[in-house]
Amino acid sequence: MSTMDFEYAIKKDVRNNPIVREVDETRQRELWRSVGVGVLLVGVLLFSAWQHFELLRHGYQIERMQQERAAEEEVNRHLRLEIESLRSPSRIERIAKEKLNLVEPAADDAIVIERVAPTAPPDKAIVASR
């Protein structure tokens, strides 16, 4: 046996016991404080982004509603124009003559009825008594 063999034959006593560290309370407090500040900043950032996107969404809604209103006003204008053209006396007269075969009355055929104003009631009413 050589000296080299002998060296390897020695058994070294190595203990692999787990090392238990103490919890550093100040470091834990700093960690939780940092986490709290981070959560607060993320919350503020998310709230700000939410407000921004809601503002954009409302802007698009307002623009869409303004376009719808303009279209409805255009339809309303066309309908009013159609109503006025349908109400025109010349059109009504033409339909009456052509489709309904009506004729204009002569001057002596027209009868004018005057409205009679009702007489005023008497100042004092007499009531019959029994």
C-alpha cells in the first residue's frame, strides 16, 4: 500500500445538518412595506389606465351618437319636406279633380254659415220656490 491509497482510506466526518437561520424582523417589515408600495403603485396605474380607456370609449360613443343624430335630423328634414309637399293645396285640388271627380262649386252654390254668438246670461237668476 502506498501513501496515496492511505489518504483515500480516511473517512472524513461531514455533517450535513441543515442550517437554521433566524428570521430578520426588520428585513421582513421592509419586504412587506415594499410589496405594499408596489401594490399601491400598480393599483394607481391600473385606475389611471381604466379612466383613460373609459374616457376614450365615451368619446367614441359621443361621436357615434352625434353621427346618428345628424342622420336622424336629415331623415326628419326629408319627412317634413314630404309632409309639406303632401299638404300643398294644388296637389290636393289636383287629386280631388282627377281621382275623385270633384268639381269646383260655382259662386251661387256656396253657402256661408255665420257663427252666432250666444247671448249673455241674465244678471240675476230667478229660482222658483214651492
